[in-house]
Amino acid sequence: MITVEEAEQLIASRLEPLPSETVSIENAAERVLMESLQADRDLPPFNRSTFDGIALSYGAIEQGQRAFPIVGTGFAGSPKLELTDPKTCVEIMTGAPLPDNADCVVKIEDLDIENGSARIKDGVSLSIGYGVHPQASDSAKGRTLLERGCRLSAKELSVAASIGKAALVVSKQPRISILTTGDELVAVEASPLPHQIRRSNDLALQTALQAAGYTNVSRSHIVDDLEETQHAVTSVLKRADVLILAGGVSKGKRDFLPEALEAAGVDKAFQWISQRPGKPLWFGDCKRDGRRTYVFALPGNPVSCFTCLHRYVLPALDRLCGKRPGEARYAKLASEFQFKPPLTLFLPVLLSSDSSGQSWAEPLPFNTSGDYISVARTQGFIELPKDEINFAKGAPFPFTPWSI
Amino acid sequence: MITVEEAEQLIASRLEPLPSETVSIENAAERVLMESLQADRDLPPFNRSTFDGIALSYGAIEQGQRAFPIVGTGFAGSPKLELTDPKTCVEIMTGAPLPDNADCVVKIEDLDIENGSARIKDGVSLSIGYGVHPQASDSAKGRTLLERGCRLSAKELSVAASIGKAALVVSKQPRISILTTGDELVAVEASPLPHQIRRSNDLALQTALQAAGYTNVSRSHIVDDLEETQHAVTSVLKRADVLILAGGVSKGKRDFLPEALEAAGVDKAFQWISQRPGKPLWFGDCKRDGRRTYVFALPGNPVSCFTCLHRYVLPALDRLCGKRPGEARYAKLASEFQFKPPLTLFLPVLLSSDSSGQSWAEPLPFNTSGDYISVARTQGFIELPKDEINFAKGAPFPFTPWSI
């Protein structure tokens, strides 16, 4: 058996980043940016008014002038005006370019406007640059605004839009195939016989992958038969970048997967990790025609399967796509906990944040069943190190959230 | 001006839940469940073996027997067997039904199997129920497993799958229209003139809505013209449940929205909130042919727009869809902060979680620009109460994450 850390390293050592492609900004949400983006011009590109009001020269105010004849109006979207006479002012709207020779904006709330003249109310204090969002103050032209490896959410896409990147270079979506096994499993819509149960791992895996931004996912279910398993695996290896299997990987008489995978030419990197749940996790890869397929065979037990997806498969997909790793999260144990086996424990927890911003992880009453029913109440799992037995209330541990 | 709390209450007082619809479980991800779901049978439905090994009667072990002739094999997915002779055993696979009269499973690792007989290794300790996941231990038939109002992520869908709910009653997706205004704004792919800038609010709003699960979103851009604005608003009111406008809502000469909205028959609930950013936020609704459209007119300044979406619009959408509110989150200020105006401040922050699980919020160097460039570095905003000026390092405040 290898440790969790060894398993992580063995996976990482085999991964080769996927190629990139160019997509329209409209279709780039949740993808990983594979170029760095620079400002194509100063941002803002001109001195911009931040209020509705008047633009004028502060020098005139300093000399005691309080009323200014209005000689023009500057709208957002209209070309920049010029203040030719510093004793006059230009009416200006939020977002409009500040006229040349103007250096101050007075808000409409601070003015009395009458007969084409704007009078500054008593007690209003102003300064050079007041009400002006200066050219290049957000970014000078050429500055890097988004780094390669960032995930594109609304705010990053808005930055890309503001610098005219209508198409973006992103890593390709990995083609993911899910194959579930297990003769006891029937379809959701079936009426199970007393000894049968309904499938749920396939839907859980696909939905969690999609929530994490991995949308190119297909799935099918195979019966526990060596030949059929081998056939299905061989066929998937031709088209998928990542194959995720669930079930059939342990020591049972119909656990055909390790054999079928090796027969299909998948090179095993490891099996058996000193962890609970998920001890039988199998990982390997297969190189054909210059293309690699990574194979994760997860245990069929639902909690094992879901935990291994989050602990190993999702981070591997992020790496394949060149995504920079996020910050680790931690939570304190809300009640003391004991675990004797010399295994790393992935413990599903109810996560809460108290009113001081401290995260607390409350373990569920211990349940070996591994069913989704208990998992559904939790927000993720904490990771308790191997070779410790007593975990004190208040001790912090790494927390991994479920993909939602 | 009203307060943030008054604005929230005025919005809530007008919202009427959207109707429900039935969708296939395959299409239910991220939707809000509008029924409660009960176990359709005991879960697990039978005493289930949790190991590969042998099933036997613990009584025989108690009487000193260590070797058991194997009289059959129980596979997952095969009907339940019966242990007719308590001095024998049945080979059993993980997930298979425990044979009648058996009450204990011995792991394959703890056995020597030879000539059709399984011998329990020395030192292995067992008990009644060992290796058995008892019928109904996850849930008795009839127990409620998912409550109305929960959002359906992978784990909830898996529970629904396990109880055979191939179709689910969920709240309808609100039909959302985004209308952006501003003559200075050109399309992403355009080459802006010196006084023009590129649009980004429309994409930011749509992407953030979609990331929050609201996928029925259309958007268009209109010029700053009263007639065109009125026409566009009237047309959207016929088909949308929620209209989100950005820009044109303040006091400028081309801020036609308040007028256009009232002319189109939208009943204003409020405008002007004592907050920064987002003071000009306008909210109202319109009832026609028994159908309501809710109208949020957000300021055009990108940070105002994005903040108001997260602070008011997304919570209102969740309410419309009957979603139970999530837990509030908090973070401690990582450095002291001053803010003098008598306004609630929504302050974008870099959020981090330290290795003890404490969340910290680091404000960006203060920037009135309101551009997405600075927002892109943050994870959300904290809310600093109105009528306080000095905010101490270490003081906790509510934190709202950006939708990603």
C-alpha cells in the first residue's frame, strides 16, 4: 500500500497538459486561460468623469469664482470637448471624457443651476482631480491583467471583454468517459428486485464533474463480465482523455477491472492506498498514437467513489488543464474524534462558519455504509492524518468541499 | 434614501414564488427541489455485505469452529441465499445480500481458502454483525431524505436516483432579460474610438447568473434614447420574469430609465439606497395578465452593477425559486479600514483562509474607479455597517462571495 501523498505524486508524474484551443469569449466561462492578457490601451483610456455635474478648471475656484457659465455638455460616448475659457464650465455626465483644460468635476447635488449658469453651493469643498477617474489609473497600456492558468468566471471574462479579447486561448476540455459496473445496479427508472439497488454513482460523478466545469462527459454502465469490460474499456481508450471507472476494482470474484485494464494495455501506476474510504483506488495510463488516456478506477461504494473523485480526479483534471491550484482550506474539528486504523481518513463533515469567520467541521455520526444519504447532508470532507488516533476538538485540518 | 435592510424588505415583500415544473433527473442539476423526497424502501433494502469474504453464523465461531466448508457463492446482484447448515459458510462479495441465517462476514484478507474450505486466520476477532451493513440502517422506508427548497447538486441527485425519482418537481427557471445602456459602450470585437469603451457588464451579469444556476438569460444593448429605451423595456416585460438593467439610472441628462420604466407601467418600489457602491439602484415590478415581472435597474459602473447583482438580485432569484437561504459567511478584516460617509460599504476583498480555518478579508487599496480589473483579484465583498467610521483589524463582517 502507498500513502496518499505517494499516490498524488505518482498521478502528477504521469500527467501531461492537454493542448489549447481558441474559443469565443461567449463560450469561455469556466475554462482555463492559456495565455496572459495585457491591457490594449490605458484603462480608463481617458480622464473620465465619475459624476453627473460640471467640469471646470480648479484654478478658477481657487481664485474665488463660484458661478460658471455653461458652454457645452459632455456625454458619455461623445468625443472629448475642450474648455477654452477657464472661467466657464462644461456640463458633464458620468463616464464622459473630461474636457481638455478641465481638472475637477462638481456633482450635480452640489450645484444650483439657473439661466445657463452653475453655482457651487456654499460649504462644498473641492480639489484638483475631484470627480475624475484618471486615464491609466486602473491599468497602463501593456500591463498584464490576467495570468495564464486562471479560471474564467464572470469577473475575468469582463476584464477580457474590456480589452477587446473576443476570442480566448483556453485549454481543451478533457473528454471524460465514465464506466460504472455492478450487476446489482439497475437504472433509476427501473423497479429493483429485492436484491438490486439503483445506480447513483454515474449521475453523481457526471454532475460533480460538470459543476467543476468539466462538461465533456459521457457515461455508460457495464455488467460484471470480463469480456464485456475489456471490450468497453478498449473502446473508451480510443476516444477519451480520461476514463473514470466505478466499481469492480477490489478483490471480489467479479472484480474484473484490474485484469481488463491491463489486458487493454493500460499501464498501472498504483493500486491500494492507505486511506479510508477508497483503499482500492487504481490509477494508470495508456499511450496510443501519441495520445494519453488516464484511467482512474474508483471503488463502487458511493462515498469512496465520490471522495476519490474530489481528492484525486478533480485535482488531476485541473492539472491537465493547466489551472493554477487554489488556496488550501482548513476547518477546525467541532467535536473530538477517534480513528484507530493506520489509514488517512477522509471524513465527511457539516461545515459551518461562525460569526467570527472561523470554519468548523462537524463529523457525522460514524457510518461505515458509505451511502449518499449521509453525504447529502455534508459540504465536503476533512483529511485526518494516518498514524494518529485521537483528534482533539478545535484542531484544524485540510477541508475539501464537494463540487456544487 | 432608504437603508440596505429596508431595500431588502421592500424587494422581499413583492416577490411571489415562481410555479413548479417536472424535469427529468438528468436535467435537474442546480435546480431547486419543490417536493420533499422519501425513501421508497429500506436503505439498504437488505443486509448487505461490506467485504469480499465469507458469510457465516457467528454462533459457530463462538463454539470454537475456525474452518468452514464453502457451500455457495453470493454475488452482488444475485438473489439472497440461505445458510441452511450453520457449520458451513457462503462465499460472499461486497454489496451482495447476506444469506438468511448468516450474521457475520469475514474478510478475504483474514482467511486461508483451500480445497473448498475457508479457515479464519489466528488472531482475527469478529462479532455478530461484523462486515454487515444492516437493512434500513441508512434510512427506514418513508423517511424524508431531501427537503423541499434544497438545491440539487451531485449528492442530492444521487439520493434521488437511489430512491428511483427519475423525474423531479423543481421550481421553474426564471426567464431573465438583461438590458444594458450607455452610448459610450461598444461591442467587445469593435475597435473603440478614443472616447469609447467596451461593454463588459452584460457578459459579467450573464456569466454570474449562469454560474449561480440561472441559465435562462438573454441580453441586449440599447442606446441612450428615451423612445428606444421605452420600446425595449415594454417588449421585455411581455416575456421576462426578471428584467435586469445596467446603466442609465442615475441623475444624468441621458439617464432615461426611471422615466421609461414608469411609462412602461412598472411600479417603483424604491430608488436610492444609503450604500456604496450602488446608491442609485432602482427596483419595481409590473403585473400584467396575472404575471409579474421584477425590474432591477443597476448602476452602470461595473463594480456597482456586479455588487448589486450579488447583494440584491441573486438573493431575490433564490427566493423566487423557493430556495432555502444558505448559511451566512463571515470574515475578519485583515487590516484596519476607515470609511466616513454615512453609507453601508460593500468592500471587495481578497479572501483567504489561514491554516486554522479562520477567514480573512484583505481590502484592495481603495479605488473609486469601479472597474472589473480590481474586482478580478477579489473573491467577494464584506459589508461594513453605515454610521461607523473606523473598522478595526480583526473585526468580523458578513462576506458575500462572487458567483463563480
